Amino acid sequence: MRKLIILPLFVGYLFGLHGKITFFDGTYVVGRVTKVDESTVYIIPMGLDTAEGILVGNIDTLKMENGMLPVVNSAVKYFYEKGEFLANNDDWMDEFDDFQYDDYTTQEEEYKYEETKKPATAYNSVTVYGGMPFPMASLNDSAKTTTLAPNLGIGIQAPYFPVGAVDISPGLKIMTFGFDNPDMGIVNAIQLGGNMSVDFKPVFFFLPEALHLCMDLGINYNIAFKHEPSAFALSHGEYDGEPTYGGIGFNTGASMDYWFSDIPLALRLFGNTNIIPQGEPYPELKTGFINVGAMLIVVMKRHR
């Protein structure tokens, strides 16, 4: 019976190192450490014969006589039993201690909420575009000899904002156009317009992220900087002797946009019907052309 009592004590002394347990209030216990597991440090305090279990949560540090620190700030770094130390690879605090500031910065950038990343359509933009016009029936003559000059324009576009099931963006533009018609003569003009772009991306969410399908509506005012009435217009009874051209028109059409994700640019392919005043001798009537072209959109987003 005496041998059975002495044997555990002998095993404890055989597989044990002296250690110092320091508590959070500064007090400490020195003794022979026999075991360290996930939750408890077993130590035989100096002057006692039996081991006591101390919860890891109450321990600030455990320092062994060989210099090792199995417990730091209530976190088990190493298990200890029968004279062997085993690293606690499941200790998330150990991984936390290994973090570098740069690693944290990288992860913080990687896991930003998507809501904080504004899409390109949420910024103001500047547009530059060109188009090839095709005359409508009222602008063409019977011999189909009417010619139209290519259209060039610039504009500004406000950020898109949600209205019901779609996103809407108002804008302003200025464009040149011109035509040479046997009946109306030569007209070269500037068009000032206000437009509204309606983006159906929220409805067609299944399309590729960069692709947007839009409808365009606008009203314009046209001013001629060159107007040469034809012989027909000059001889017509409606001609009042003053070559005038200008007035209100409107346009409507559709476009397909591709917004690049890595650069502040977008490309728009468009087609629209542009209604404008006729030339002499019927400037109060309307005519028009179909305009097909491409637009470069520059997103006014400050680079960070």
C-alpha cells in the first residue's frame, strides 16, 4: 500500500520541471509543474506533496525553469506532460500574435464592405462622342441627294440615382450637325440639349456586371451658324426674305454601355432619332435624322 502512494509522487517528480505561475494581480506560485493541458496547469507548490490544478483563465504567465513560457496571458502556447512540450497549433491567439501590421492592413482592405465601394455610375462624368447621321424621309429629297455631315459632341452627365426599378441620370450636351438638301439649302448648326439616361441595369441584373442597357430621352434647341437657302426656297412664296433657322427639337433612342472596372472609362454605343426644325421655306416644320455612333465616357472619380 505504501508503494502505491509513493509511486504517483515519484512519477510527478520524475516528469516535472520547476515553474513560476504569475497571476494578474502580481502574486505568484512556484513549484514543480507536472502537466499543462487546454484548461489547467497542474503544479506541486513548494512545501507541498500533491499537485494542485489552477485554471488557465486565472494565469497571466507560466514560466518554466528552462526559459519556456507555456502560458501567456491566459493562452496556452505549449502543452506539457511527462517531460515533453507540444506546441498548441490550435491556439488562435498564437496566430494573432504572429500578425504583422501590414498583414492587417491588407486584410482590412480585402474585406471592406462592398457598400462602401461606389460604382462608376455614381460619379459625374464627361462625354465625348461622334455619330453618323442618316436622313429621315422628310429630310431627303426624291432623288435622294441629301447629304449630312458627321456629328461631333461633348457633354456632362450627373450620377445615376434610383427611381423605382431603374436608375436615372440627367445631363447636358452640345453637338454639331449639318445637312445639304436641294429644297432646304445648306444648314450647319449647333444643338444644345438636355437629356435623361435611363439605366435598366437593376432590372437586367443577370447581365455581365460591366454591361448596361439604357434608354435616352432629351429635348434640344438648334441654332444655325451657316444657313444658305436653296433656289427653291428663295423662289417659294413662304420665304419672307430673311434666312432663319433654329428652334426646339427632341431626341429619343437607346444605348449599350460598357463600364470598365479598373479604369475610369466607359464606352457607349448608341442610336437615336433626332428631330430638328426644317430649313427654308418651312422652318416652322420638323424633320430629322437617325444618328448612330459611339461615346467615350470619362468618370470624374478622384484616384486614391
